[in-house]
Amino acid sequence: MLDAIDFILNVAGLLLWLNWRSARLDPFTRGVPATLAGTVRRAEPMRLKRWHFFAALIVLLFIRAFFYEHIGPAADWTPKLNLLVVAPAFPLGIHSHPFLSALVFSVASFLRMLIVFYFWLLAIAVINRSETTPDPLQKLLLLQLGPAARWPLIIQLLLPFIFVIGLWALAHSLFVYLGVTTRIRSNALLVAQGAVLTLIVYLSLRILLLAFLIVHLIVNYVYLGTNPLWEFISTTSRNLLSPLNRLQLRVGRIDLAPLIGIALIVLLLYLLPGYLLHLLDRRNLTLWPQ
């Protein structure tokens, strides 16, 4: 139950973050008289300023940490950061600093969702980088990414590794202090742990790509009306499936490419990782360096 509440609050925090990021892109708030948008004024005063969204996010993270500190032990619930190959636990009832432990978990849980979300945006930007005239949704995505959307491909591919490894290295000492993890023997091992976490972030693409291809398959054969979202999903899916264009995958009016793409994602990103983890578990081994 509390895990579900944590997820819902993470979604709420993500919406606050996106509103904070998007507010500066509003032409009504940054327009200047030299432009047409700058001559337009709102009929009513703007009630919420940009910093209000960021302040609300900070308050949300603090309030739920206070909630976790007091409700967690009573509900026999220990916050755990599920990172697939490892799940660090943040003890509350037996810790000398229960609020700090709850606060660190609150921030870490939100950052996990934020990192995956922006990685998905970056992946979509890479998939659609050949589009010379991006649609409105693609433009909004590029604005959210900022300068990273225009960086060279090799830097975009390495950026998740650099960011996740750096963030894990910064958080490690605090996690050791809270008893969440044990101190490691060398910095090389710390980098290896960060690299494994980055691979987990990459593996999260299976959810996004599978969702895009399934919706694309439905839109191809079921009329759902005209909507910029369907066009955006179809464009992204076609670009994702472009490596299969050399194969003759169309039979009459039926395009088998989306089905082949779905099968490949299920095989490579669902079944194969699960099988490898099962083999490691049978041999009492773990992917997590320690």
C-alpha cells in the first residue's frame, strides 16, 4: 500500500517538476514587446509563478518523508529503493536519524523516476534525430531536454553512464552513513556499481518501446481519430523499426514489422535478461559488484 502511495506521489512530483521546467517556455511570461507574443497580456493576473512549482515539489518531498517516518514503522513497512539487481533498504524505526533516512529515501525514490523519465525523452530524441521537421510533441520533448537534445550522438549515448555513475558516487557516502549499504573496497568497484545501475536504466526502455509499438500497431488497423499523439507515436515507431526496412515484412496490406519489433523487444529486453539473472541466481552469483 505504501509502495503504491510512494509511486503516486512520485508521479505528482514529476508533474510539478515538468510544470516548473515548462513555465519558462511560456511566451506570455517571457515575451518582450519586440515580438508579437510579447505584446499580448493575460486578461487575469497569473496566480502561480514558476518557483511555486519547484517549492511545492520540495515541500512534497519533505512532507512525505515525515509521513514515512511516522507511518512506516507502525505499518511494519521499510522503504526500499528497487533497482532491479539490488534493493537498498532505508531503516526507520531502528535508526538514530529516522527522518534523515526517510528524507533520503523520498529524494532518491523521486530521482529514480526522474532519471528514467528523462532517459526515455533522450531515447526518443535519438530515435527521431533524423526528423527535419519535428511535430509539436517532438518539439516539446526537445525543449524539456534542453541543450542535450542537440548534442552529438556519442555524447547522448554516454550521458546516462556519466550521470548515473557520478550520482551514485556522490550518494554512496550518505548511504553508508545511513546503513543503507556497506562501504566498498575501491573506487573501481563504485564505478562498476554505477555502470550496472546505468544498464538497468537502459533496460527500462523495454516498457517505453513496447508501449510505442503496441499503440502503433493498434493505430495502424483501428481508426482512433486524428490526434497529434497518434502521429507522434507512429513517427517514433517507424523510425525505431527502420533497421527492418531492408526485410520484406509486408504481406498484402499487413505490415509485420511492428509484430517483429515487439517480438524482438520481448526476447532481448524481457526474456533474455530474466534468463541471465535466473542463471546467476542458480549459481549463487549476483550481477551487483560487491
